[in-house]
Amino acid sequence: MYDVITVGSATIDVFARTKFSELIKVIDPKGEKDFLAFPSGSKILIDELEFSTGGGGTNTAVALARLGHRVAFLGKLGFGTNSDFIINNLKNEKVNLLCVRGKGHTGYSVILDTLEHDRTILTHKGINDELRHTEVPYKKLKTKWFYFSAMMGESFHTLERLAEFAQQNKIKVSFNPSTYLAEKGGRHLRHIINATELLVLNKEEAGLLVGSDTMEGLLFKLKGLGPKIVVITDGKNKLFVIDDSYIYSAFPPPVKIVDATGAGDAFAASFLSGIMRRNDIEFAIKLGIANAQSVVSHYGAKDILLTFKEAMKGVKKIKVKIHKKKIK
């Protein structure tokens, strides 16, 4: 019996850092956006090039395994050096493999660093989008929780079938949709959200899913879709959580950001860990912040993920004040 089976994408991540990027701010009626720019027609030297593994499915699998949970990963990989690299990484992290392999390119991402150490990611989803329902080893899916990260194409339909399987087998579901799923709206995601116990997403995704509103307005709209717990993060700004009785809010302590890749996955996985361990939302918030801040303080989505012992030291070290308001 697993504690969690993560279902999602697996990629090779290539971090390219250069001094020749420019950050351009554009203000239009919809608001302000930052754009990463490079000189057109130029050959640009890369100062540092680093290879790692990424993808929502494997990032969360490793995060949960390091936090002491028995974890398996379900996704689709190709054949060759890139997929072997991902598989060896997961084995080294003590993540059990339920993944399927087929003909096609394993997912691949190029992460471009910015002057402010945010990032722009160029992603080729590849075979991640081709996980078929008939390929899933259902007899091996013995778990307390599923963690669903965003999947598209045929893989999205497989997620819907897995959500149905979870309901039939009393498996709890944590769901972390991406921007490109959230923008399809609540109707498109209803089969998965109906089976979801814990919904974790950022403010932009929340707005795309249910329409723009205040944070509390977003919480109630999302809660109305069916999840028992909804978490909305907003980068360095205040995060919010709602359950059946209370709304919780907290400011993450300030931290120097080196690379934000994987921070959302680290927070969501650690929040779920806190719920599994103690069924305590305040503890889950602190655990999520501690692990996310470790990730943003270093390059890469996985290298600085914390063990449970390290995370507990982080929880004690960071000063997080959580405001709790009873729902009327």
C-alpha cells in the first residue's frame, strides 16, 4: 500500500543562464506583464548549463518520498538516454515506478533565467500527453492518495478515468491544475474536481478557473465545486486556505529567490504531507512554505527538496503567522 501515487509529467530540464537577457515590462488595459527578451539574430553565450529532471509528476513524487512517504509515480516515458536518466533519478530517490514506456519523445524543458531570477520555461510535452487508460496498471494502484498534476491530450482523459477509479475505491485525490488546464474552466475539469479532496493552485489559475474575484471570493467559488480543502498561493504574497469551517491566511517570510522552478510543486506536495501526517492545516501551511522556500533559494526543482527532519527544522526556523477566520 502506497501513501501517495503521483500522476503527471516527467521531463528533462535544461537550465540555461546568460547575462544577455533583458526584462521588458509591458502595460496594457489587462495589466502589467514582464517579457524576457534576447537580441534578435545574435549568437548568445550561455554562462551556465545544467541538466536535471522535472515535471509535476516526478517533482512531487520526489518531494513526498524525501518527506518520508511511500510513493509511486505513474506517467509515460519514451525510450533512450533521457527516459533512462529520469528512471534512475526516481529509483535513487526511492520512488517506485508504475510508469509506462512507449515510442515517442520524453518530455523536455528549457528554462531561461531572468535578471530577477524568475524564469521562462519552453516545454515540449512529448509522450507525457499520450498515457492511455488501457495502459494503466490498475491492479497495482493500491494507495491512500492520488496526487494529480496537470496532463493534456489523451493523458487528461486518463486522469478523468483515474478520478472515477479513486471514487470507487475510496482513494483521496489532491489536484494541482496548471494554467493551461485552468483556462479551460470548471466545466472541463468537473469530473476530476468532483473527486478531489485537496485542490491546490495559484491565484492566476484560480481566476482562470472560476473568474476574477477577491481571494475570499475565489476560495468560496472553488470550494463550491466540491473539494473539501482549497489552497490558493500567490508567490511572495499572502496565501489562503479554506476548509469546511475556517479561512486561513499567511504571508510567506521574505527570502532571496534564485530560481522559482518547482516551488509550486514543493509547496503542494509538502502541504499534502502535512495533511497526511497530522490532518492539521496550519502545520501543512508551514511545511509547504519551508520546502518551497528551500527550492526557490537554489537552482533546480528537486536538488534542495527537504527530508522531513530538515523540513521540521525549517518550520521551527521560519516565522509564519497564520490568521484563522471562522466561516459564518
